[in-house]
Amino acid sequence: MRIFIHCLAMIGISTFATNVAAHHSFAAEFSYELFGSREGEVVEVHFVNPHAQVFFAVKNEDGEEQIWNAQTFPPQTLLRRGWNRDSIKVGDRIIIEGNLGLENSNKLWIVTITLEDGTIIRPRVEHEAGPFP
Amino acid sequence: MIEQSKLSLLGFLIALPLATNCLAQLEGEWMLTVNHDAERLGVISFERRNGEIHAFVDGGPTSFEREGNQLEFDVDYRNGGGRLLSRHFSGTINGDSMSGTLVDEELGTNGIWAAEPFGAQTTSPAAPVDISGIWSRISAGMEKVFLDYTDSAEAAVDDYTYLDDPGLRCVSPGLIRLSGWPYPMEILQNEQQVTILYESFHEVRRIYMDGRDIPESWPNSAMGYSTGHWEGNTLVIETSLLKPSFVDQAGQPVSDRAAVVERIVLSEDGQNLRSMLTLHDPDNYNRPVIRFRQWRKTPERTMMEYDCDSYPFLRGLELEGKLGDFLERIRQLQ
């Protein structure tokens, strides 16, 4: 499953990296080149502007629990792409793959979210080309 | 030897007026149309100082070289994610037109460009057109990052961090940025007023078309105080009384003494709106800053609510151990 997810993510990377639709400086927070995935349990979901955010608890190699902060497009964009407020709930076990945060921060800019039943949620790149202000 | 000198002199005498003519053709403003992932507009201007030609794009200095009728210049920009990139333009000038190709070497993408002299705007009798409806952004302009800063503006840009962006705290980013935001806007129009409802940040602009002046005393706000009039079929909006903000996500400052002029034109088929926005802000820029916006008419689109909550952003900072520093910085910026 992991390999499959990774392949899916990589398909989108070349365009994703140049069209990340953050209104805010993605480049100041996330790597364009480094991607990773983390598995954990959702502890908070915020389906709001300026970015939808999912906080989820991940066990690191030492068995310690860390809260990861995964961000994606705001609701206007997600709703128009079929991701609604109920797509992810607190308590869900998920795997999130995305651009890694800079400075070893526990952050991801979401490329895919895989739910327990195998459903993959995938925020797509902006169709409207060009920089956001 | 003598003959050679005469020939050289003759060549010089022929070349001088030709060269002067080339320079004369170049000086002034040109409307730049660029096709690089989307159609983008810009203004490139050439000025002579101390015998040398200097080039500016949308009010920002840019490198420029010319050899005969061959031109080369570079224009920096940021993509949607805030990554600093550059387009390298090369082409030829041929009478009153220029054209050529461009490449972004870092992304490995290329495009084409053309430019024509940007004539003086003439005043013509008002001929209002119907621009009401829901409009969605289709592309932006050149989004040049480095502008012709005053010393204080340069220091402010150097000091800026992405955390200074008011949008992260659900605070309106102000007229200039918001006018280019990717979410739709709805225009309501009557003879006395044009009203723009932005999906982003629930912002509302009332553009008074009743001939009033901008008041001398009125609270400054994110979208400012706007009056408008028609010049032919162009809606001209003048705005001041703005709160300090930024031109874009690179943190170029806008002062509370800034004045903005927008010239908005409807395409002949009625399906596209194009706006040229000029920021006059001598506190921060030695020459006006220009931004272009374009929208497509999208009557099928339904406006959504801008449901904004700063908590997850602040929670993220808390997890990174940056919340205290952030709050202290915002206190200082107030």
C-alpha cells in the first residue's frame, strides 16, 4: 500500500511543486523536493481558511507520540473538489503523504490522505495557473 | 590609412543617427504580453539616464542588454508557493513592436512574448458598460518581486517574514493582494455605485460613482475609500485611505498614504475583465508599482462563505515552539 501511495504521489509532484496553491509562502515553510508520509490518529480537524489543517498523533521510532500538522487548500477549493467537512474525523487512522516541513518541523503539505478503508483523498493542483498574490 | 579613417568617420556618422533612432524608439512604456503557462500582462519601460538605457517592469528595475535590434532582459517573479524564480526574455525590436521567447531555466519551462508601445490614455466621454455578475480570476500579471524601493521600504522587505502575513490571522490582506486572490468576486452595479463582493475575507468594496470626492477625514481600512468614473468603456477607480498592507506575499509594503488607480476594461465579447492597477506610494517606491488582474465571467459559479479561523495556525506555531515569538512580533507590528 505504501509503495502504491508513493507512486501516486510522485505522479503529481512535478506539477504540484510548481503550482502549490498556498496563498502564503509555501517556500518559507515546506520543501519543494522532500516528501514523506506519516501514519497516525487524527486528533483535530479544521476545515477552515486560510488553510484546512489536520493534526494527527504519530508514534516516532522511539515509540513517543508526536503531533504532526498537515495542511492543505482551504475549504472553497476542497469543496469544489469533492472533499467535504465529514471526509476526515477525529479518531480516524490515516496515512498522510506530502511535502515535508523545513527545519525538521513536524509538518506536511498534503499530497494524499489514505483512510483506513483504503480511500485516497487527494487535493488536486489548482487549475487556475499562476501565482497567488 | 587616411582612407580608413575617413571610412570609420563615415561609418560613425551613419551609425550615430541610427543608434540614436534605436534608443529613441525604445524609450517610453510598452505593453508586454507574455504567454508562459498563462497569458500575463505587464508594462516594460525604458529610461535613459546618463546616456544609458535602464529597464523597469511593472515599476521594478530589471537587467537589460541591447545589441542592435536584439534585446535581453530578466524579470524575477514568485510562483504561487512563494518560490523566487526568474524569466529570461530575449527577442528583437522591429519598429514599433517587439517579440521573442522566454525561458525559466530553473523550472525548465518556456514561452513567448510581445510588446507594443503603451500609448497615453486619452479621456473620452463616459460610456458605461454592464460588468455585473460573478467573475473568477483566470491569470495574474508578471508579479515582479523586486521593485524600485525607497531605503525604508527595502529595510521593511528585508525584515519581512511569511508570519507577518495578516491573512494567516484571518485579517484582510488589503486591496492590492485581495484584488488578485484566486476566489471569485460578485459585482453589483447601478449608476450611483459599483459594489464588489469578494468571496475572500468577506470583503466588500463600495465604489461611489456619484461624483463625490474622497473625504479628507475618514477611517483608513483594508480596502480603502473608492470613487469611480467611466472614461469611455473603462471603469476608472481611485482609492486611498488604505491601512498599511503588502503588495504580495514577498512583503513589499503599502503605506497608509498610498493611492491606487485601477483601470478596468470589459472584453468585446463581454466574457473577460482586465484590470491594470497602479500603486502610487512615494513613501515606499520611487516609481509607481503596476499589477494586472484578469477574470472570466462565471455565472454558473456560486459564491461561498469565507470561513476563517486563526486557531489552527496558532496551534501549529505552538507545536513548533514559535507562538511566543510570533505574538511578540505582531505586537511590535501593530
